[in-house]
Amino acid sequence: MSISFPIVVVVLLLVVFSSIRILKEYERGVMFTLGRFTGVKGPGVRLVLPVIQQMKTLELRTVVLNVPKQDVISRDNVSVKVSAVVYFRVVDPEKAILQVVNPYEATSQLAQTTLRSVAGQHEMDELLSQRDRLNAAIQQVLDQNTAAWGVKVTNVEIKDIDLDETMIRAMARQAEAERARRAKVIHADGEKQAALALADAAKLLSGQPASLQLRYLQTLADISNEKSSTIVFPLPLDLIGPLIRPPTTGQ
């Protein structure tokens, strides 16, 4: 009796200590009694009876998931590699345990397939210039599908979009051609404005012959400042007309 009693006490203490579970503030425990779901336990000290009860622990903190690069063919038949980052967390521990084997792995696989599907519905220019729209579309699809698992997708961010060298060179040529087109348009607009200004000036000078002569003399003065040994310039007849007109004789 004296030997068996201490053994019994030690066994009981071991059972008690092995039954104690401590849940942190960000953890929840899903309790099963004889295989049946019996509730979700919050943070603190919890007692789990050996053999009879089981408790599976889940974290409620946000999980950062790196989605590896996926081969995507855009709507305009351009092959690219797209990677992303998904932020999600468990909001319903009961569903996360009862409805899916591994909520983290399931969300990861779903994120990869969704990334390929959504990115393939957009053209290359949209993938490069409208990332916010693409992020929102992927998040919406993921959130709808993971709700049955008790998982909430809070954010999705596209990380990288890799193009092959041929496409990069083609886009560079396209950008160069676009810049050249804009330069020609700006030059044409300048020529048009200059032509309109010259037309207005011509109308104004045509109504004032004296102004036209002054402008002609000013032009000659500007030409004389040039470092040139020979200057050829037209001489309007209206300026020298009085000189070459034959004198009138009195009758």
C-alpha cells in the first residue's frame, strides 16, 4: 500500500498536467469530445480530458502567403509570369477545422489558380497599368470561395509581372514610336499656330503700307548684322517706284 499510493498520485498528477492547455490571446481551440464537435474555446487555461477529448488549435492572426510565379497567357495572347502576395486570416475556427483539411494549403492552391484565371482575362496593357483593379478582382474571387472555410482574404497585391526579352523589345519600340508620334503632333500644332499668326500679321500689314515698308527695312537691318560678304535681297517695286517712274512734263 505504501508503494502503490505514491505511484497513483504521480499518475494522477501526470494526467492532470497533460490535460492542461494554455491558449494565447490570438489562438482558438476547437474541442471534440468522443469525436463530436463540442465548441470553440477562447484564450486562457483549458482542461482537455485525455483519450475522451481532443482540441485542435488555430491562430487568428493574419497570414502572409507568397504566391509563386504563375505562367499566364493574357487575353491578347501574351505569355507572362505573374506572382502575388495574399493576406488572409481565420475568422471562423469551427469551419476552418470541420470544412477543410488544411485551410492554409487550400487557400494557397486556390490563390494560384485564381491568379492564373483572373490575369488571363485581361490584356497585357491592363496587367501593367491597372494593378489595383486586378488586385481587387482576385481578392473578390478568393474571398467568395474561402468564406465556406472560415477564412477571410483581406488583401491581394501583385508583386511581379515578368515578360520575355522579345516582348520587352517590342514594348520599347512601341513606346519610342508613340513618343515620335507625339513629337510630330506637337510640331504640326506649332506650325499651324505659326501659320495662323503669320496670316494675321499679313492681314494687318497689308492694310498699312507704311508698316510693311518699316518691316522690310527692319529685316534689312537684321540681315546686315549677319557675318556674310554677299547679301542678296528682293527690292519691292513700291519702294523704288517713285525713282523709276518717268517724270511728268507739263503741257
